[in-house]
Amino acid sequence: MELATVDQVIEGYGGDKSWLVMILQDLQDEYNYLPRPVLDRVAERLDVGLSRVYNVATFYSSFSLKERGKHIIRVCDGTACHLRGGPLLRDQISRSLDIDVGETTEDKLFTLEVVACLGACALAPVMTVGQKYHGQMTLEKLRKMLDFYRGATVSEGGAEEGTVEKKK
């Protein structure tokens, strides 16, 4: 594994171990997860114990030690979303992608996660794909959204409202 990027990120923070969380965030943005060789290099370069790096990487739920998909789908399981069909969406995603919560598709395109709350109760049921919120989801909107992120093109109104057409 090429570790020059790790060195560049650490140098960007002046090699200061007090920036460990930010360094790990930048590295996760780069690799989409925190592979073991990256954590080893961070510990070595910052002159901190590997256990400290792991403690930080496992304390924050935003970090992942497992390889994740290009598109991370987070389904809200807060009260409003749960009552308005969040579990149905989660189950449909799981069936459509043939993965369980916490798993990644074989093609590394999707990872499915469930979160306690996305803070958008008025849009319930709501889910995110990356940083994009998809609110008032229905099974039909879900189908279109998955087609969109699989590489389809969407006309008029985006993945939630438009007609999905496969790329040629």
C-alpha cells in the first residue's frame, strides 16, 4: 500500500499529534476507511502508540476500519423515520443490494448503515447517500435513487423525482 499520502497529510498538520482526529478524518476521506497500514504509519510518524490511534479510530462512529463502498447509505432509525417506514426502506435496500446493515456490496459500490437520527424528522423517512439527503422516501423513490447511484442518468428533477434511464 502506498503511504506517501499518509506522510503528506501528517506533514500538512506539522506532524503535531494533537491533530490526530483531523489527520484520521483526512485519511479516511482519502482511502474511504482506515486500513491497518495507514494506522501503523500514523502511529509511527506521530510517535504515539498504535493503541492510542486505534482508540481514537474506534471511539468515533464516523471512522471505519473496514473497507466501505463508494456510496455510503445511511438510513435513519429515529422515532419519526421508524414510524414512517424507515425499517421498510432498510429492508428493501438490504434485499436490493444483497447486503445486511454494516456490509458492503461485492463491487464496493454501496455500504449500508443505520443511524439513530439524521436530524431531519420533517423529511421522514429520510436517508443519506454520502452527504446528500433523500427525504420523504418511498419504495419507488428508493428504486430510482439506487438506479441513479448505480450509474444511471436521471432526467428532470434528480434521483427522487425524475425518470431514470440507463446510460448507453
